[in-house]
Amino acid sequence: MENLELQKTANEVRKGIVTALHAAKAGHPGGSLSAADVFTYLYFEEMNIDPKDPKKADRDRFVLSKGHTAPGLYSVLAQRGYFPKEDLVTLRHLGSYLQGHPDMKHIPGVDMSSGSLGQGISAAVGMALSAKLSNDSYRVYTLLGDGEIQEGQVWEAAMFAGARKLDNLVVIVDNNGLQIDGKVEDVCSPYPIDKKFEAFNFHVINVTDGNDMAQLRAAFDEAKATKGMPTAIVMKTVKGKGVSFMENQVGWHGKAPNDEEYAQAMADLEKVGEALCQK
Amino acid sequence: MSEVKKIATRASYGNALVELGKKHDDLVVLDADLAAATQTGIFKKAFPERHIDCGIAECNMMGIAAGIATTGKVPFASTFAMFAAGRAFEQVRNSVGYPKLNVKIGATHGGISVGEDGATHQCCEDFALMRTIPGMVVACPSDDIEAKAMVEAAYEHVGPVYMRFGRLAVPVINDNPDYKFELGKGIVLREGKDLTIIANGLCVAPSLEAAAKLAEEGIEAKVINIHTIKPLDEELVVAAAKETGKVVTVEEHSIIGGLGGAVCECLAEQAPVPVKRIGINDVYGESGPAVALLEKYGLDAAGIYKQIKAFI
């Protein structure tokens, strides 16, 4: 898919995120929106997957280690055809399969249940290791928050992945700079993120704009060409990207838009969509 | 009397893994720098490419096991009970239990019989912790024969299983042709009408001894080996309580939340009878030789006998 098409798709994914969260009346827009582009790139361009056969043995795997941004994952899965887009409005509702955090038992396309921060990366490492053990060629991707990497387990997993030279593993850090209590550097600075992964024997790619498809493409191509060590893509993003009043606002980490805010958010995204169509 | 054969169930675990590994290519063993102690080193020797040492990082090991399980292989994650059930509790709950992944946890060095290492390593809370996880099977074998059968049954069972093994060599007591192991099914080792003793792990053998001593005084105790704490064989427990009217539980675990807790919960709802829980009485262990510790904490035959006498 061309970058422009991917951008348009990402904009649709963002609409799905906002729509789902509005209907859920709770959830996490900021980190879902910051990662909407990487979700889109992974599911529409990068990964070897088949929405008609979600459990295909040789598929690439994705683990959403920052599981609270499930609306982003659900929206891209729906957009990709794993389940009906109409179901997104059941997010977090009693009886819905779209749980507040990813549930692999019930959601087509979800490769691992996650939500308790720091744990998803270990599961991704396990999948990558398993592929190596049986000489399978699938690749494993996992997305972490920049706040999430404060969890010690992340570094246990990183140490193991580096030591085992898991070059079929790509760890993506969504560096949107904000966590619940404020700026990541004010709460408990994880910086420098790149040097930490380097020290754990990762090939590190810094992406200065993780909301830019061309940069994402270059990064994932480089990761694929990297042999003998796992790759970490540290991508700078804008939290709340695409919705004017949510961008870079810590208050929109975990709050759903009300009716008025929803209308404005959708208007913002419509405008982005129209602009993309003019290109 | 000929000398009784004694084997630590952690050794049984290592040996059983090798046997299973021969039959099943999809079996993978994980350890956290304790392969010599957990005895998965035996497996490592036989199948080095299928033995993964995760280093001293038990939380990550549980996550790796979960990830491996999603790909269809059957991981046995091994470390001390303290770190498997204690340190990594939340990883086991959220990454293994919640997605109901086919991970087997081989937790060695359970209970105070760890001995000299002392309280920090003597896990007496693991049954309680693991039992609260929906869908988790929790089991603890009484000897070598049962341990091997348990490991095989755990492999065959689809879903998470927590198994606790011991460091101390314990007598082989199930060496008879009628012995049959089934997860979730208790085994009646002795019939009696005056009370029921329900035990597991290394407490089964001294419970049998205590029952023999009681019999000398005309007190006939039924003895049941509940190797699977969850799912509990409620039918057997309830029937025994109704039949004998009194129940004693014996375990190398806190009296809170383990076998005693499980039996009390079951009987309170289905067949209320007086119950005496013998175990670790809400205290930490301490350093010392394993056998001396078991004696001090009342888990040897004499201690069990004494506590039962005081109860009835």
C-alpha cells in the first residue's frame, strides 16, 4: 500500500478509536491515537497475516504490551476485516467480546492477552524464541509505551532477547512523552531510551516522527534487514495525534470524549481525511 | 524391615521431563538459573536445545512460557515455589491464567523442608496463591511414583497446571500395582470410621504412620491423599466427612488457604463437621535441617499424632 493510502487508512482507524471510546464512555484515547499510524503500518503493510485465518500457524505476531491502547488495536483489526467495524461501539460494554484490554480468547486477531504493563514484551519474546526453536520464519512485533518501560520486567525481557539474538523480534516504543501522572521525564525519566536498548544488545532505530508513514516504512525495512540481534524502534509520536484538543494533553491519557467532544473530534478527523484526499 | 527407598520429588520431576521429552517434541523446559536445584538439569543434559535458561528473571520466564504456549509448544517453567507462585504471581495470573495458556509450572523447594536456606526460600503460601487463579490446576505429589505420574498428566491436560515438588528425599509409598493417578481424584490409602486424615505431599507418609499409631489405640482413621488441591475431589472429601464425622488436614503449607482451606470451604458448604488443620500456623519458617524443621513444626508422624489426639 502507498504511504498516502496508509495515511488515509490510519485516519479511518483514528475515527474508529474515537467512536469506540465515545461509546465506551471510558478508555485511553491518547496512546491509541499516537500509535494509530504504527498499528496501520503493521496490519496493512508490514505483517504477514490473513484476517480470514487469524490463527494461521506461520503468521507474524503482534503483542500490544501497552494493552490499555486496545481501542487502537481493535480499530485497526476491524478496519483490516477481523471483525465488523460496527462492533467497535460495544467496547467495554458488559457482554461484549471487546474487553477493556486485549483478550486473545475472544477477539479474532489478538495474539496475546495483555494490559498489565511490562508483561506483553515477555510473551512476544517467548513467541520469537519459539520460532527460533522450530526454525519457523514468522516475525514478532510488540508495542510498548514510554511509561511502560519503567516496569522492570521490560528489561528482563530485553536482556533475554538481546542475549538470545532474537532477530525476528521488533520492540517498538511509542515515545509520546506522557503518562498518567504527567511527562515521563517528570514522573520517572526513562531517557535515554535508545541507549538503554543498545546496552541490552538491540539494534536501535530512532524514528523522529512515528506518525509519518515514510519514516515508519524505512524503520521496519531496516529492522527486517537486521540480522543477529533484535531491533528496537524508538519512535517519537504525538499523544492524541489527529484530534486537536487531545494532542499532547496528559488529561486525555485515559478519558473518553463526551457527545460534544466526540463531534469535534470526528470533525477534526474528517478535515484530515479531506486534506488527504486532495493530495 | 527393609530400608525404604527415598527420592526427592524434584528429582522425579527432572526424570519425568526426560521421559516425556523423548515422546513429545513439543515439550520445552524453562528454568531461571536453578537447573541444578530444580533438577531440570537432567532434561538439559538429554535435550540441550529444548532447555531454556532464562537467567534470574522469573517474571520474564513466565511471560516467555506464555508466549511459547501461544505457538503450540508445551512449556514447563521451573523455579522455586517462592518465585514461581510468589514473585511471579501476577505474571502467572495475567499472562498464563487469564488467557488459559497451556503452561505447566514446575515449582520445586516448596514448604519448610527446604531446610537450611530459611524463611525467605520456604514457600508455604503457594497453594493458596495459585488456587485463587481461575482455571489453574494445583497439585503436589506424595512421592516419586506420584510425581512422575503427575508430570505426565500435566502434559496431557490442556491448560495451566501448577505442581509443587520438594527438596527433601521422601519415602516411596505408592509402589503398588493398583496405584492409579488422575488429576482431581483423591486416593484412599487407609479405611477407618473414626476420623478422616486428608494429606498431601510429604505429609502423606507421616499421616499414615500417625494413623497406624492411632489404630494401636483402637482409633481407626481413614487416610486420603489429595494430590490435587484444585480441582478438589469434593465428592470423596464430603463422603469421608459424612462417614467419619471428623476431618484433619495435613500439609506443608500455611493453614490459611491451602489444602486445609480448600477442605474447610468445601465442608462448610456441603457437610459441616469439625475440622483440624495441621500445617504451618501463620508463621515464617527458619533455618535448620529439613527433618528437624518438620519435627519442630509438628509435621512429622509424632507431631501429627499429637495434634490429632488433642483434636479428638
